[in-house]
Amino acid sequence: MEPKEIAERIKESFPADVREIAFFAGQTSVTVGKDSIKDILRFLHDTPELYFDYLADLCGVDYLGKKEPRFEVVYNLYSIRHRHFIRIRAEVPAEDCSIESAVDIWAGANWHERECFDLFGITFKGHPDMRRILMPEDWEGHPLRKDYPLKSDLGSMEWRGYTELLKTVEKNSQYEVR
Amino acid sequence: MATAQKKLKKELTINLGPQHPSTHGVLRLVLDLDGETVVKCTPHVGYLHRGTEKLGENSTYLSAMPLMDRLDYVSSMTNDVAYCLAVERLFGIMAPERAQYIRTIVSEMTRISSHILWLGTHALDIGAMTVFLYSFREREWILDLFEMLCGARLTVSYPRIGGVRNDVSQEFIDSLYKFTAEFPARILEYETLIDQNRIWLQRTKGIGVISAEEAINWGLSGPTLRGSGVTYDIRKHFPYDAYDKVDFDVPVGQHGDVYDRYRCRMEEMRQSIRIIRQCLEKLPRGPVMAPDAPKLTLPAKEKVLADMESMIHHFVLITKGPMTGQSGEVYSAIEAPKGELGIYFVSDGTGKPYRMRLRSPSFVHVSALPRLSEGALVADVIANIGSVDVVLGECDR
């Protein structure tokens, strides 16, 4: 089935939830609200003509200051039997940073959701094991959020070679031609 | 006597890894044992987490390339190809035909080198030491060919957005041709060592069985999925580079056990040789970098030194990144030796990706280890780790 038709099918079945259908670089993405995300995913998985049996990828995106709601959870779905592809983007607001888990539809979603929780702080309701996965258990903050700094100020714990380099730069700056 | 029996029944928790030779890197498994049967298996990953996605979002499209080499460090060439293809799809350009053929050749060489490394270490885990020594001989040969091609052996950074870095030399083509002529005999050699070996068969047949439906549901990909009999190969489903112009088969298994996954990889190496042969014979003439994308690819060095326009392009590309992008998003996947390596870009039109997501096959495969190992013996856990073929650099990113 053509991706456009699939998007139409989703819109027919869930008219209140579909926010936007976008086409870019030959791929179709459907933006939906998070309230009935589980029903939409179950519909995509269970309908025989759609049969999205393979969850290619699940990840989060942080649109801080770019748009509202702030977060999105992106599902890249593929049907190995029918050979068609669609992307579902579920909007997740920062105030209520949670979404239904898809683990009982695709078992492979388990670790992707844990990673999304770890790096974005989005909790997945109904997930069997919601723990951090890549970062240490006692880590504070969620590194892939856009307001999380790339590099922190370590102060006295900074590597000596780097502080020496900074001192050299400062010393040399007096010779700079203005 | 009664207390002794009570003690024997007690469950034992053991810690496998992160520093253990048969966990293929820094993978840690916590195993709850009842006797020698695994009751519960909990993988812990993240020891090699370097924040590649965050670093990629803070560097330009051009400068993120070396990060890709360090994901799956035994097959860096395919990682680079995946990255370049994703950026090309995002910007809507195509590499010239010759570059596509060269990329196909190097991808298949990487597949062979990754599979023989896998074969050697997997056999070593199970107790067949000889294969390891033989397979490293051939891996060395491929690494030498890479060195001849681009000067680097492991972290190659050879493909470029819009093509490849430099053209192949006649010397390289000749040596590679010689390799394709000799390698099939070497595969036979490995098979003589283990294919009929009774210990090997007992350790692999009927171990770590996963059905086709379940394997798809878990999101497995590559030879690990095809061992269960699913013909999902991205080279056939979404052909990229020159894969739609060459003829090859997709080997599949039947039982979904460790042995079938081993057979799939062995047959895949033969198919890779077939693909390389065809590419070498068909290799078209022409440029190796896309000529129609001056705002995306670095101009030639001699032009930068002589031509004002090229110098400006060079300067802007290095400092700000390619500025011709539109807002949009693309998910692009390739068939890496381990499985589906997907890259998801969200672009906001600037020279840096707004979001760079790496879907690595090893991450998904490690997540399925409890499913494969629970209820089996400790020795089978080792066979399972080997058979799903994981590299932790890619898993932890």
C-alpha cells in the first residue's frame, strides 16, 4: 500500500487524533496526539492489509523553543509482509511527560523506550522495567534534552592538560593583533 | 543432611562481564541460576556510552563522520556508508555511479571481514580455537586492501557525502580480484574445520531457538533474523548504491537456532564475493564525487587554492556546515553486517542536524538475549551472545 493511502486510513479511523500528515524525501509521517497512541499502533499492527509487524525504530525528539508541545516520540514502522513504511510522530507535552508503552505490541520496543526515558525523561506507562539504560543509575538529568549542556564546567576536576591549554591561550592573547 | 540439600537448591546469582572475553566487549549479564539452568538473565549496557547522538547534533554534517567509524568498530566502512546515504537522502542528492559501485564493493568487503571476525571469536567461545587463527589471516588481507585503498585499516572514513574520497587504483582492483578468486576456497577450509565437528553441532543445533514471528516482533535484523527464515534484507527491500544492479541471493535458515544463524553468515560471505565480482566487472567510468552539489561537498584542494568561489564554499562548509538544507526528516537504513543500521535525521535547515538518532542492530540484539537465554544452560548463553553478533561500541553509542 502507498504511504499516502496508509495515512488516509489512519485519518479515517482516528479523525480526532491526527494533527498533520507530512511528506518529505519520499517518506510520509503522520503527527498524532498521544491520547490514543496505543489504539493507533494496535490498529496499524493488527489490520491485515496494513500489518506493521516490524518496529524499525522508536526514539524521542526535543523541540525546545521550536514548537509546542515540546517532545515527540517517533515510531518508524515497516511491514515485512507488505513492504510498506510509515512514520508516526506522537506529541508529548512537557507538563505531562508520559505516553503509553508499546511493549505488548512489539517486544522490541522495550529497550528503545527505556533509552527514550533515560535520555529524554519521557516515561512510558505500562512498561515492565522503566529504568535507565545507557547512563549510570544515579545520573541526574536527561542528556539528549536541548537544555542539557554538551559540556559542563568541571572547575577543579577539569583535566590538567586542558586547564594548561586554557592558561596558554590566555597568556598568548596579549600578543593578538587587533 | 537436610541443610545440605537446602543449600543445593538455593538460587545462585552470577555476574558475567563486563570484563569477560566471551561477552565480546563490555557487556555485563547478571544471571540467576538454578543449578546450571538460567532462570533470569538481565543485561546491563552503557559502559561504552560516548554520547554519539549528542555529539552529532553539535557538529556539522561533514564533521560527524569520524564518530560513525567508532560505532561498530569492526565494520566502520558500512557505518560511513549509512551516514552518507542518510545525509544524501536528506539533501536530495545522489552519488555518481562509479562511487555507488565502489561503495558497494567496500561494504561487501566489510561484511566479509566482520563475518570472519565473528566466526573466529564465536568458534573460540565455543571451544574451537583453530578457526580463530585462520580467520584472522583473511581479515588481515582485507584490512591490507583497505590500507591500499585509503590509508587507514580500521577507522577508515573513506566514503564522503556525495561519493567517496578517492578513486580506486588499478593495483587495488587487481589485488581484490585475486582475493575474490582465492577466498571461496578459504570458506571451505573453515567449513571443514567445524561444519561436521560433533562438538560444534551439539553446542549450536537447537540452541537459542526463536521463531520467525517472534524474531520480527523483537525487531531482530540481519543474519540473526534471517536465521529464523525471514527474507528481510534491506539490500533487496530498499536497494541503495548499486545493489539493484547486481545479482545475489539472500540465504535464510529454517530453525532459527545458533547453527542456522552460523550457516546464514557463511553463505552471506559467498554472496558477498559474488557481489564484489560483479561490481568489479561492471565498474563504470566517471567521477567519484557528485558534481552537482558544490554547497554540500568539499571542493578539490587545488581549486580551493586557486579559485575564490571554491575557497568561500570550503570556508562556509567547514565552519557552518552545508547551508542548503530544508526542514524535514528522513529515516534511512542500510544492511550493515550485524543487521539494520538506521539513521534518523531531523533537520531544521541549518548546517547541523537538529536530531540525529542511530538505530543500531546490536542494541536490539542484546535486548533479545534474555528471551534466547532464559531456560537454557550457562554454556548456551555464551553460544547465544556469539550468535546474535554484537559489538558494544554500536550498542552503547
